[in-house]
Amino acid sequence: MELLWIDDFLALAETRNFTRAAEIRFTTQSAYSRRVQRLEEWLGAELFDRETRPVALTPAGEEFLARARRLREEIIDARRAVLSASSVYKKSLRLYATNTLAATLLPSWIGERGLENYSLIVASISGCLGALRRRQADLALVPHFGDDEALQGLKTEEIAEDRLILVATTALASCVKLDGGRLRGRLMVYAPGTSYGAEIATMLARHGVAIASAPVCESASAEALLAQALAGFGAAWIPRLLLRGAELARCDVPDYFDAPYKILLVRPGK
């Protein structure tokens, strides 16, 4: 199985349309369909009912969807953990954090506490929490979107708040508009299976809003989307922590387009 196939599956599970999913994945529909078929052949079951409109998940597809997002994150986290474990340095503290927090809030947090001789591992939210449960981490800094079940058995402390904000260059920000239930403009999105992407999708669905046309860019990285936004390629939901000093303007959309969340310091449970 390839990570590429999992991303393809998640895109189709979200859009339920082969043409739209192929656009999101930046490939042709024929090439995209072949990749989905290879995943189905590898799993030994059809994941989508192609006779329905929109395309529907089969029972096997529903079962795989429940695991695909977690599997994607675990594949990426496994490589990071292996690289960290291969270090020759002795460490007194094993500190996990998501990429955005490692690049923004964490340095000042470490400086205030005078920490020395620590190992910093960047991972997804589930990767951070999993490392704590396996006693492979001493502390973790993660964003929290309200899924308390994911924190069961762990000790948590809220240390800050942040929010995802839809921003673009001044010239592009005024072109992003909510037209009825359709969000129009040059938009960039998070890849299927990411926590930020899931939060934005939930918010849009809650308010009955759909993105009008295929995104101009998709990435799992907030830092990558910020760079594309600064280059003037489109608008993206960016964590406010990353926007300090960035010459970007808030898009002209309702306040509910912000996605607030807490930032937690998490420790292993007893």
C-alpha cells in the first residue's frame, strides 16, 4: 500500500465525485481511477459503489474510512519516531509537538522554563498522544478541537488559545465571497485526513457552505499553505500563531468562518 493511495481514497470519500477528487489530487480522472482501483485490488474489496450518484462508500469502504485517517498519520509519525530513536544523543526530556506549535509557541515556552538537553519530535496530534500513551514521550504540545475522548487517560493543561483564520493577500482577500451557500474565490485547503482539514470541513457543513470550485492548492502543512498565500496564489485557513508579521488580510466572510481551538500541554496518565 502507498500513502498516495490513502490520500486518493480520502479525497474521493470526501467529495464523492471522481472528477472533483482528481482535480483536488492534481491528476487526470483516468489516472486517478486507476490508483483507486489499485488500492481496492490491494485490499481485496471494492470501496466505492460507482453506480450511484454521488459515488457512495460500500460497507468495505466505510470500514476502511474509519481507519484510513489514522493509518495515514501513523505512517508519517512512524518515520519521525524512527529518526528520533536513531539519534546518538542522550536526552533527559522527550518532548512531542505538532509542526505549527513547534515552529511558533514552543520556543518561547521552552525558553521560559529554561529547558536543556531535550529531544523534540514533530508529529501529528494522534502521533503525539500515542507517544504519551506508549510512554515514549514525557510531554506533548497539541491543538485541541474538542475531542475529549482522544485525551482519555492523559493529564492535560490548557496553556493558550488559537484559531484558524481565512486569509489572503489584500488583492485576493476581497475576491473571496460567500454567495448563498457557496464560497467563491481562489481557495487552498488542507489535505484529507488532517485535523485542520476536518475542523474546517465540519464548520462548513454545520453552516451549509460548500466550496464552489476546485481548490488551487492542497497541503497537509499549514506552513506550506501560508507560503502559498503569501505568494498570492490563493486564500487559506491559517493558524493565527503563524500570521504574526505576515502581510495577509482577513477575507470578507462571516465571523463563524474562524475555527477556534485550545492548545494543551499533555502528560502521560498514571
